[in-house]
Amino acid sequence: MQTKVEAVMNQKEPLSAQVATLEEGIATARVGATRYPTEITLPGGHQFTVNDKKLMSGSARNPIDLLVAALASCKAVTLRGQADNLGFPMTGAVVTTKHQRVAARKLQEGAKGVVDVIESETIIEGDELTTEQRQRLHELSDRCWVQHALARECNMTSTLLEEPVSS
């Protein structure tokens, strides 16, 4: 029996037509004739603007900000859920993530190119938490879905549609 995700991914229609079928994992981005504001639409009608980092203004964020924000929020949600599941007295958590592009030679002698490096720092709050509980929660937060997606091999496809996607 196929999962909901497998059923959607095996359909022959374009992903843009599947937004109503799959609740998670599909976003639509629309850029117009001007540089570079891009309107993002997520399932449920959530919309916001993304912009090029050099041209950011107002509330627009750049795509890398969204990537590291997705990781930070996923880790924080994982911390809350695991603390609740395990009965640990966590009162809050703060996860900070940072992205850098680093010359590969700085990380490994003789390596070429550029490597994306994402770092995260976590503060786990709770006066009654033991050191072991904090460590266990931290380990579990490293298993969040976004971290898994970023850390493992990801197969990506890109399809040019013949007809414009309706707004």
C-alpha cells in the first residue's frame, strides 16, 4: 500500500496541480517582471515574500534565511515534542542556526569548490532538567525531519511545464 506522499509523487500531473492533494512539502514561488521579490504560497493559503539577500527590504526574507529558519523551527518543535513524550521538565528552548559558504580547502586539504556549512546552537531551558536529559533532548533534536533532509542525499528533479501555471 502506497503512502500519501508516494501516491502524489507517482502521479503524472505537475506538482503545481497537486498542492491540494498533499498538505506538506509543496511550495509555489512566483516572480514577476521586477527584480527580485518572489511571492511564496504554502498549503493552507499561507503567503509571504522572499527577496534576494542584497535587495532585502521590509519583511521579505531571502531563501537561505528560510532554509535555516526551517531547520531551527524543526529542531525546536522536535525538542518540545520529545520533552513532552519523555516527561522531561523542559520549560523552553532556543535554537539558533547559521549558514555559511566556505571554501572546501578550509575544511579539507586539497579539496576544491565551495561547501555549504550550517551550524546550530541550542539552549534548553528548565531548572529541573538534568545534564543527561538536556543531552538526550539535544541528540533527539538532531533527528528532526529538516536536518535529515539537509544531511542525506536528496534526489531532485526539475520539469519545465509546457503551459504557464495559473496563479
